[in-house]
Amino acid sequence: MAKDTLTVKDNRTGKTYEISIEDGAIRSMDLRQIKTSEDDFGLLGYDPAFSNTASCRSAVTYIDGEKGILRYRGYPIEQLAEKSTYLETAYLIVKGELPNQEHLEAWMHNVTMHTMLHEKVKNFMAGFNYDAHPMGMLVSTVAAMSTFYPDAKNINDVESRRVQVRRLIGKIPTLAAYAYRYSLGLPYVPPDNDLSYTGNFLGMLFKMTELKYKPKPALERALDVLFILHADHEQNCSANAMRVVGSSQTDPYSATAAAAAALYGPLHGGANEAAIKMLNKIGSADKIPAFIKGVKAGEERLMGFGHRVYKNYDPRATIIKKIADEVFEETGKNPLIDIAVELERIALEDDYFVSRKLYPNVDFYSGIIYQAMGFPVTMFPVLFAIPRTSGWLAQWAENVFDEEQRIARPRQIYIGEDSRDYTAIKKRPVPQTLERKLLMGRL
Ligand code: SDX
């Protein structure tokens, strides 16, 4: 019977080592026994951007990149998108099981009771310029929330964690809506607890002088499904940020702010904003070949395409593309969809993309829908952050109670200067700073 071990021969010393294989992985710490001498630190694993490093054991989300499979707690995303709601999915992601009717109602009540913000949060909003990016406002105000709830530092207290989870899932849409209303110079709309989670969010965004905001059911449902699709995605960049920052035992608001900051980047949750800007820049289908030429020359990036894990079609993109038709029936067609569909068709016939297994990801079509629903482009990453908050919190909590986890502190391979002595300033040459070396192409 073959053993679940790796036999490694260190040719530097002729020694061999047996290293256990568990769940398709070896423990990097087992490499440290491989030394050339007693005072040798031992072998490290080198993995920039963690392309082949499992940082944790997680039961939250399963992805099969080759087969295009995505499941939250074992439930296929296609079934949840068709049959569930975002709040029910958030319960599943955070608590590990689908709720029964009684628990779902209690959960919805508990989250709804936490939709209001402390009045002082408005002072934070007022400190931003009128044209401040709402994602920058969200990151800042989520971090500021930690000052309103000092009890959140009790991260090992289950009840405290439960309260913070409800507060963050309940309040993040209100923060997002405040940022949006502030950017338009409109008065804030308080939460309407008679509405659904998504309906209330739409009301806080778009209610004007009417006494009672009534969300359009088709748009309310479409946004709820988009929230389901964006709720978690295993160890993506922002989930990793949540775990790493949370590993120092800081409070969940500060960790969520770090995760939102990671999501903000154009290679991650900011890609939906970048994809719309890309489609607008292309302008019309006849200009796609020239754009593709620029991508292949490395001058452009096809935003909304490619994925570290999916080497097949992102299953979320498939569902989002279907939602577009439903939304357009209500809002009228967004002309960018024709450019996007043609861009996808051309790209998927081009060996540059096929050979690199670059397919549309979650961000390729979502922005087109958001724009049709009336959201400004700057709000797109915020619309990603709202549902992802439940995923971040599930990943954070899993990290808190994982006994194998400690404070995250990677090692490095030092490539800098050897020891050198301090010199008097009069004896120093023109400093060959890193910026100079970069500018002179010597880095
Ligand atoms: C999200 O991780 C997650 O799960 C994230 C996410 C989630 O739900 O949390 O799924 C959400 O962030 C989706 C991704 C959104 N980002 C974008 O759409 C931005 C555009 N895509 C890329 O920049 C890129 O594809 C990444 C960042 C998504 C993945 O990058 P990788 O895995 O580091 O791949 P890479 O950059 O090393 O690319 C491999 C090759 C390179 O070419 P060569 O150097 O081999 O010649 O593919 C090329 C890249 O140049 N490439 C692209 C491309 N993506 C990769 N070329 C053109 N356009 C692209 N979009």
C-alpha cells in the first residue's frame, strides 16, 4: 500500500527525508528539518502571492477552478441563486447550515435591528470631499465603527462575535447608502425595516420625496441574487486580508476595513468598475479588434477576464449574464452589453486568451447591470463589499477558533545588502536609491 509520504533527497548532503502528505499537502514546517548543517535555519517554501500555498483549513466555500464549480457550505451556487435570498445565504455562510423558518425569521430580525448607524457617523461622512470615492468612504467608516463598539475586541467571546456579525451585516448597506447620498448632496434616508435587506438598501439609496419607498420587485430580486453570488469566494485576496489582520486579534471592524481595502483594488473587487471603464473606452464593437491587439501587446488588460482559480468559465458570470436580461426588461437595455458579448466572443476564439485559460469572471457583466440599475461606476466595488461582508466574517470567525492558527507572520528570502558601516555624510556619493535604479532600469 503506497504511503502518504514524500521522500526527499537533499543532493547537497545526500540525506533523505520522509515528509507526510495530508489532504494533498505537505506541512511547510516539515521542510525546516532539511539542513546542510546544524546551524542551518532549514529549508523554506518560497511562494510569492501564495499561488500554491494553503493558508488554512476552511469549510466555508468550495471552488473547483477547472470544472467551474462554486459551493457555499456544500450548496451549489446555481441552486442558491435560484432558490435562496441573500440574508438566508449569509446565515448559511456564517453559521454553516441553512436555517429553518424560525431561525431565519430570528436572523432577519436580528440583522434588521442593526441597520441604523450612530448619528456621529454622519460627521465622518461630512469630512470627505464631495467627490470622494465611496469605497474610500466605506473603508474609513467601517474602521471607525470599531470606536463605537469597543466590546468587539472580545473576539474570543462567542456572544460578542455574534453581535458584531449582525451589526456589520446590518450596517454595511447603510454606510454604503450614506456614502452614495453624500456624493449627490442628498439627505440620508434612514433604514425602513418593513423592507427586505436588499429592498431597504435600494430605499436608502434612491428614496426621494415619496412617503414610502417601493422597490421594483425585479430589481430587488436581481440585486439580491447578485449579493448571493458575491457573498464568499474562499481564500481570495480580501478574505486573506481579513484572516491575516484578524490573526493579530484585532476587532472585526478593523479587519473588515482591511478586507474592504484589499477588495478596492482593480485586480480584485475594483475590476467591475474597471471593466465598465474599459467597455466605455472601447466604445463600439468595431473597435474591439484594436483593443484586443493592445491587450496582447501588454498595453491593456481585459478587465473582468481571468482568474487565479477559475481556468474555466466563472459560474457566477453565467448566472449574472442571465440576470442582465431580466434587469433590462425593467430598465431598458444597457448598450454596453452588446460590446461585452462581442468582446467575450472574440476573446474566447483568440488563442492568447484560450491558451491562458482566461474567461469572463464575476466582474465582467456585473457592472453592466449595476449601471443599468442607475448606480454610478464608483459604487460598483461597494456593491461587491456589501455581500462579501458575510463571507469575510465567516472566514474571520473560522480563523479565530482554528486552534492551528496563530498570528500571521511569513518569512522572507533576504536579497538586500550585507552588513556595512555608517559613513559620514561628507564621504557619501550620490545615493543610488531604489527609485533611481527603477528609473534607470537597474531593478
Ligand atoms: C475577483 O480570487 C478570487 O476569488 C477573486 C474573486 C472573488 O470573488 O473574490 O473572484 C473576485 O477579484 C475576480 C478577478 C477580477 N479581476 C479582474 O478581472 C482583473 C483582470 N484579471 C487579472 O488581472 C487576472 O486575471 C487576475 C488578477 C484575476 C488573476 O491574475 P493571476 O492569477 O495572477 O494571473 P496572471 O496575472 O499571472 O496572468 C497569467 C497570464 C499573464 O500572461 P503572461 O505573463 O503569461 O504572458 O494571463 C495574462 C497575464 O498577462 N492575463 C491577462 C488577464 N489576466 C491574466 N491578460 C489580459 N487580460 C487579463 N484580464
